[in-house]
Amino acid sequence: MKLVFSLLVLIFNLSTDCTNLDKIRDQFHTIKTKEDLKNFIDSTKDNSCSRVTPYIASCTMKKAEYTIWPFKKLAYFNEGKKSLEDYIEEYPKDIEAKYVRFLVQTNIPDFLGYNTRIAADKKFIKDNIANADIPESYKKTILQNINNISPN
């Protein structure tokens, strides 16, 4: 019985491996084209690390930029928004999720009505980033980006 339990724990730990999270963060910030977006989605679709979810959700929303059909645009946006909001509801203290939501909300048209958490997310990030479990270099990137987008 102990052997079975040990195997299950090992399998679970392997399936939630977040060792390539730094690469995903870097790749996320270099998405400029439809091809970049496709490459990011393809490279992360089988990733089992839950911390990747906000980045994938954001990219799902970004797919709307490269779609002609209005209903498809809205479907991509709503799918990504739901995924991101569900993740934030489950992990309300996740700095990266709030950062990704901040980026999304400051870069989409106001008529979509998804811009009500900008100030709250920025405040949360600034108040909590010092204790976040992320690399110092990424903390600097986050702070630099939120200040450049919204200096107040």
C-alpha cells in the first residue's frame, strides 16, 4: 500500500512540474505576431503546471485579434476571461495571475467592460510582490511593466 501511495505522489509531482515556468514567462512577453501566439499556445497546451493557466488564458483572449468573425472574437475573449477569472478565484493571492489580468485589462477596448480591476490589481501587486514566490528578475519586470503602462 505504501508503494502505491508513493507512486501516486511521485506521479502527481511530475505532472505538476513547473520547471519551465521561467521560459514560459519570457516567451509570453515576446508574443508580437499571430505566429508567436500560435507557437506559445502549442508549446504550453500540454503543460500541467497550474501557474501557466493565466498566461494561456491571456493568449486565448489574444486569439481574438487574429480572427475576422466578431462572434469568434467574442468567444475567444470570453473563454480566456472565464479561465483567468476562475484561476484568480481559486488562487486569489497569485501575483502573476493579477499581473496578467492587469496586462489584459489595460490592453483591450473599454467597450468589452473588462477593465474594473486595473487599480486594485496594481495595488495588490505593489503591496505583495516583495513576498511573492517568483524570481527577483521577474519581480522587476512586473513592476517596470505596470508602472510603464499605468504610472499612477
